[in-house]
Amino acid sequence: MSNTVSFSKQGAIGLIKVNNPPVNALNQSVRAGLKTCVEQGLADDGVKAMVLICEGRTFIAGADINEFAKGMGEPGLVPVIGNMETAAKPIVAAIHGTALGGGLEVALGCHYRVALSSAKVGLPEVHLGLLPGAGGTQRLPRLVGAQAALELIVGGGHVPAAKALELGIVDEIVDGDLEAAAIAYAEKLLADGSGPRAIRDIAPEAAGSEVFDNFEKSIARKQRGFLAPFHIIKSIRAAFELPFDKGMAREEELFMELMRSSESASQRHIFFAEREVAKVPGLAKDTVKREINCGAVVGAGTMGGGIAMNFANAGIPVKLLEMKQEFLDKGIALIRKNYENTAKKGRISMADVEKRMALIEPTLSYDDIKDVDIVIEAVFENMDVKKEVFKKLDSVCRSGAILASNTSTLDVDEIANVTSRPQDVIGMHFFSPANVMRLLENVRGELTADDVIATVMSFSKRIGKIGAMVGVCDGFVGNRMLHQRTRESAYLVEEGASPEQVDKILFDFGFPMGAFTMADMAGLDVGYKVREERRKAGKVEKRDSVWIDKIVELGRHGQKTNAGVYKYEDGRTPIPDPIVKALIAECAKEAGIAQRDISDQEILERCLYPMINEGALILEEGIAARPLDIDIIWINGYGFPGYKGGPMFWADQIGLQNIVDAYAKYAKQFGDHYWQPAPLLAKLAKEGKGFYDL
Ligand code: T1G
């Protein structure tokens, strides 16, 4: 008996109980305990059937991901499940919470499955760059058929109990006392003379190769660059083309390939990083958070409306404040349109639309927001305007209200210092569209109180965001690093690379789109105004590149004007434009820059390495506390490919010395103004270390 799995008897029913908080993960102790307890039940003549149930919040939620790096140890999960499946006495899995991954595979190794109506099941290994490696790709298809199995396992989602019953994954939904219900179910099996029922004995329905080929085509673009989805298709296909044991062998072979892949290492890193990022170093775990029961958003523009939707989506009443009725009406109309579009896609009902709209109360008066618990300002990105708003908030809002700014680059300390309560002021930088993008870059000011930080980090999760805590600097973390890529990509085009060549390199690397396609989509005039403000503040690049400004001055602002760096005949597909090609050549000539052919490798290095170097400076300055904060920001805010783990994790994978060597190469070619490695980068490289050795 292990200390995580116990055996007891209730009449003729052997009760196997797993207790391995927090999620009953299948570590070595649990696997050994399951093996021992099943053998004990089989050896006991008084036991006629068994029930497998878990203590705590959930049924087994999967293999213990912590064990992957150091090796799983004996007994392996496959034989543990195999012994259950071939047992001479029926075993019933009693499911609550989330039976996921290896947890669902254990349940599929049982002969029957009962679940609480609130339970969910799933095989989410794909999100870890893996596939269900304990029979999931061989057993589930035998229950649900090829198409459903492909959708469930490649999608990696959680299936509610009712749907699982419909699909045949569970046999009965029970409510109330799960243990009693499962024991009653087992006793009824005995009374009916029902014995073990092994899924391995089910002959899978016929499935032609077109099912798998068509499914692979349907995911090709979305899953571009990932390995696991395509291995999963191969493994499920084996369930229809090979006998069970050979299918299991094929599954193991494909699983091990994935386990050894850099893609899976990256995705497993992200799994833990997405949880670690919520724990702010130096912040006491027991910091008392302020209650947030209602909020307000100042500014009903695209960002303000999107931010208000996050409150409503979480069921939190929110006031939306504008200065003019027409702007308020426009903002509310856009919110309604967004919700109705979501309803049209079947993701929410029309009743949900009305419920959420009812939670958003438009107002023209600051007086209406005096009692709220948090205010998020989302007005025009201009310091004077923001200061006016915060002075007003300071005079109107109740004591203890959190005053947040959605600024994307402005100095949060400067904003805080116009109030009498800088300890209550924080930055909450949402990414557009604010109701969709998961990242929230939370910006702590010099004087922001710990309980405000703790409250905002917890509130981020409550509204479905991934909150990352950063310090105050120009561009915080995400945009400060993006600025490096933006600058170098403009230089590369001046020197002879075409915009489409640069964009293809970034797209093939795994970004959702290239730098210039993204700039056209966001609007070239946005960057133009930022550069104008920076020039006014004397912040001019040592090497000023003007070709994009010239494009804007032609009235080409990007997609919204059907022309920017590219031209757009259908309003969305970027087409290289000879006018821009000529304009670039002209600007290069005026700048005395000779055009040359530039290699793909140079483009990749000059776009990405300065971002990583800036990340090293950000770590040195303490603007981000850990490399994982930077990785989470870039994956969730800018589409850095998950199968590369984020810029800092990827830098460790390629080796920091290679980055330092590239810097030396470019310093020779261009001078060291932009090619001086950050001291931390140089130090780690010299020591043969990576950022994750910090
Ligand atoms: N292994 C180790 N630790 C885990 C874990 C796991 N599988 N799942 C969760 N934790 C930790 C997590 O790090 C956190 O720790 C705490 O539990 C609470 O998690 C052979 C190979 C179950 C839906 O992918 O999706 O089985 O921060 O904050 O929001 O085929 O955890 O408290 O120290 O996420 O309520 C497949 C992963 C594994 C499920 C709960 N299973 N987990 O969400 O809490 S691979 C999964 C989740 C596998 C087999 C293959 C979620 C959850 P700490 P949490 P939550």
C-alpha cells in the first residue's frame, strides 16, 4: 500500500482510493499504489468487484508532468492500466472534477465509468506537445469512432459529463454522493451478472484513410509548426489499421518521439510558466487582496469597450464612462455587435448576450463611479489627457479603490504622482482586442501597494487573462522588445531585403504574421504618431529610417486604407506593391545605403536576437523578475510560437554564445551602437549558461 492509494472493502466491493493532492497526478507512488491495490482486490475472494475513486478536488488529472524531465520510473502506466483492463473482476471508475490525460486513460482501462454531472473528461496531452501515451489513442477511438476521437484528442479540450455520456465515454451520470453511487453501480453489475468489459475487445468501426487525410488537411494551417497534432493522427489511425497490441506499440513509438522533441519541452515549460507567472517574487503568499465586486472603465473606445466586456464575461457589474453621448452610444453598440457575433458562432446564447449587456452600465458622469472597487482608464494615449482623468478619479473615487491605467507605454509613476494615492495606482496593459487576447501586462509603479498588486494579479485570472507583472520603462516588456524587431526589420528592407522576404521568415519561424503585415493591420499611422511623439521628445534613432513614414505620408495607412507597406485588393491579403519597392529604393539611395541580397539567416538573427538582448537588459534592470515572465508575455501577447517556448527559452535552446557571436559579427558590419551584447547575456554565455539558470 502506498501513502497515496488505499484499499478498503464495502461488502463485496473493493474500494481503491487515490489521494495525491493537488490533482491526484499519476506519479510513481500512485502508479505503484494502483497496481498493488488492484492485485489485492483480485486476490481477495470476498471482493467481487472494485471501484476506483479519488479524494480531493478531482479524479486523476493526468501523469505527473514534473516526472517527465527526470524519468517516470516503474511501474509504467501502460502495464498498470493493462492489468486493470484484463482483471477478472469488474472495475468501475468514479469520476469527479476533471479526469484528464492519464487520468482518463486509467478510467478507460476500467470496465465501467460513472461520473458526476459536473465532471469533465479529456485528453489534453496535445497542449504539452504530447499524445495520450497510455492507450488513449487506441481505446477512445474504439468507444467514440475515428472522427470524434480526432476532434477530441487533437483539440485537447475538456468534455462535460453529459457529452461524454452521449459519446459513450461514461456509462452513467450520478449526482450527490459519488462513492455511494459508484458502489451501488458496481453492486448492480454483480446482481445483473455483468462481468469485466474491456475496451480493447471492441472492434473499432471502419474508417477509411480519407477520414485521417481530410482531418490532417483541416488542421494544417492552425497547427503549423507543431508536431503532436500530426503524431496523434498517425496514432489514432493505427487503432483502425492494426490489432490492439500493435496499435499500442505504435502509440508508444510516436509518444516517445514527442517526449524527446524540443516542441514538447517548450510546451511543458509553458504549462508551468503560465502557473508560475501568477506568483510575483517577493510578494507574500498571504497578502490580503481587496474585494472587487464592481468596476468602471473610463473611455468607451475599442479598448475601453473590450475591457468592459471582460468584466461582464466574468459576471462583474461595470460602468462604462464617456464624456460624450455619441461616443458612449458607439461604444455600447460595438460591444453588443461583438457579443452578437459570438452568439452567431454558437459560443454563447442570445440570453447570455442580454445578461452580459445588462452588466455594462453606460454613464456620462464621474459621480456614478464613485463607489466602485476598481477603475480602468482607457482614454487617448496622451500623458496630459491621462493625468486629467487620474486627477478626477482621485477626487471622486472612494478610498481603497484601485485606479488602473491601460496605457501601453506611458510612465505609470508619472500618472500615479498626480494623485494623492499612488499606492492605489497600477498599470493594466490589455492587448487588442482586449476581450480576446489572453495577456495582461500589469505594471507596478514605484509606490504601488503589495495588496494592489496581489489583487490585480488575482483579478487577471478571474477575468480569464494571464497576468504578468512588469516594472515601469518605455514600452514595459512586450513593446520594448518589439521595438527592437521593428527597427531592425525596417533597416533590413532599406538594405535590400523585401518586406515580403522579412515577413516570410517571421511567419515560417512561427509568428501568426510577419512584421509588416502586422504593421499594416494595426495601422501604419499608429507607429507614425509614436515616432513623431518620440522625435518631439528628442528620442531619435541613431540611424533614422524614414521609408515607412514616407508611405504614411502618401496616405497609405495599411489595411484600413487598402494600401500600406502592401496593397490590398480584397481588403485583407497583402500584395507586394511596386510603388513601395520604388519608394524604398529611393529612400535607400538618399540615405546612401547600398542595396544587397540578404540571407534568410541574417534576417532571422537581426529580427530576433536584439529582442532577446533587450530581454536580458530587462532582466538586469528588474523590469521583469524572471525569464518566464518575458516568455509568457511574448507567447500570449505577440504570438511567439508555443512550440519554441518563448524568446528566452528559445535563446537557451539555441545557446547564448551563438547570439553573442552573431552580435560580434554585426558589430563589425554596422558598428556596436546597436550590437553591444547586454552584460547579462555576455556573462551567461561566457559561463556556458542560459537565462533559465538564473
Ligand atoms: N502534473 C503535475 N502537476 C500538475 C498537473 C500535472 N498533470 N496538473 C496540475 N498540476 C499542478 C499545477 O502545476 C498547480 O501547481 C496545481 O496542480 C493546480 O493546477 C500518460 C503523458 C487539472 C484543469 O495536461 O489542466 O497524462 O502551481 O493551477 O486551474 O497520456 O491543472 O499549485 O504548485 O492548473 O484548477 C495530462 C494539466 C498530463 C492536465 C486544474 N494532463 N492540468 O486547473 O489548477 S500528460 C494535463 C490542468 C499525461 C498520459 C500523458 C489543470 C487542471 P501549483 P492549476 P486549475
